[in-house]
Amino acid sequence: MKAAIINQFGNPDVFEIKNTEKPIIKSDQVLIKVKAVSLNPIDWKQRKGNHKYILGSPFPIILGYDLSGEVEEVGTEISKFKKGDLAFGVLDNKYGGALAEFAVGHEKCFSLKPKDLSYEEAAAVPMVSLTSLQAFRDIVNLQAGQTVLVNGASGGVGHVAIQIAKMMGAKVIAVASSKSKEFIEQFKPDSFIDYAETDVLKMDKKVDVFFDVVGNYTFPKTKHLLNSEGIYLNLNYLNSLTKLPVNKFHELFTKKKAKSFLMKQNSADLKIIADWISEGKLKINIDKTFQLEQISEAHEYSQKGHNKGKNIVVINNSNN
């Protein structure tokens, strides 16, 4: 099978398009014929080697987690899928493995693709939607009437987080550059802050959740913006671990909390998200689409962090 492979960590030009062995599934796994893959910050961070001390360096590595495609084969323990099903999801292997013609994951990774979504649109959905849903529902227990600040509102997670927070009855303050204001306004945040014009740390509003998607703030610096039992939530999990002692110290003197988390593969949550999309409640925006042979260009563009929504890599062309 054709795949985008790296044999060393580094810049976007480390990718090579090569033929390699098709994955062999275990009894509790599903093999997907990949149609499209979406890029997330974790992908280029792993390409740079940011996670090598945790995940190792098992070269050659195939990156990528989000995908959509067709079920090619199922293990003997699989009950929810059969060959020919159209699926989407987020892989649970060390480095993913989606940037290839075939990829493998456990049953919990996938759900049936919404019929009204193209493969490209479906591939854009999983990680950002699961992250936002699980963050608000499971980590901060977001309640109707509370106020959420989304820092990095125009990106993949950001524009989805606005919509899910609004669905949960929260008020949303969206933080991004003025270039993204028109894009963000379609998701109807309650207010917008251009970080270049306004210092977020000096705003006169209090929030219940400071959702730091970008990860360029800290709990000590944002604590004064939180309501009495407010939560600072940072998506940069590894960075949050290094700041844990400082955060715990600051929590000693207040009911305010600093939290971080890692998204979990969950087919039931994917089904919830698929239903929202089918009902028109949730929209995932695609910024740019690349071919597999353009993977270096795709990573370079995504790493700049100026995209509006998600970037897609097409593996097998299809309009279905």
C-alpha cells in the first residue's frame, strides 16, 4: 500500500511517499480503506519529535489519527461493523497510522459515517469534536448559563468548541485575530475579542471556563478572569504536566482549578456527534485540501496555525 512515511523526526520535508505492507488486524480490530485524513496539531508535533520520549522512535512511522473510509476487514470479535460499511473515526495506535491507503484501529475508534457527509468532511470531524464534547461534558461539567472563553476560536477545535458550548446553553467569548472574525461569527459567539487589539488578560468580564486551545496562557495569569469556582483548561497536556506543581500551589488559595486532558476514543460519542451533524446542529469547516503527495506542504501550512477549521489530505479520491 502507498503511505506517507517518516524515517526521522524533523521539518515537513522528512516525509517520503513509499509502498509498505498493509496492516494485519487482530481479532478486536477493524481495517479501514482510507479515503481522507484530517490534520491536527498533534500530527506535526509528533513529526517534530515532541513525543519521542513517551512514544519512542519506531521508524518507519506513519502519522495521522483522523480518518474516514470504507471497512475493508473486521476481526472475529467485531460486532458493530462489517466489510463495506462507511466509517469515520480517530485511531488509537501510538502514532496513528492514517496517512496510508489502509489503517487499523479498535472498534471504539469508529462510528458509521453520516450519509450526508463526504469522506473529506467526515475525516475533519473526529478529534476536534470528541475533544470539545469530552472537555465540556466530562472535564468542566459545563452548565447552561455559564460563560466560556475559547482562545484560538478559528482553529479546528476552536470553531467546534464554540458550537458545542452553545448547544450546551453556555455563553461564548471567541478569541482570535480580526482576519477570522467573519468566519467565527457564523457560529454565533456572544462576543469576539481580537487578541491583537485587546489584551485578553485585561478584559473586564469573568468567565466560568477559560478554554485555552492554543495553550499560550497559564493558570496563574488567567486566574483573575475566572469566577469563584472557574476552570482554566489547557489542551497542551504535556505542557500542563510540567506546570502541575505551580498550578497545584495556586489552587491551594482558591476554589478555582487548572485542568488538562487527553481525548478518548469513544464510538458512542462519535455517534452523538454524527447525529448532531445530520441534524444540522454542528458544522465542521474545511480550510484546505491536499493530496497525499502534498503531505509536506499540508504539514507546513497546518503548522503555521492560521487555518480556519480543518485541513484535509485525500488518500483515495471519492465524492461519496
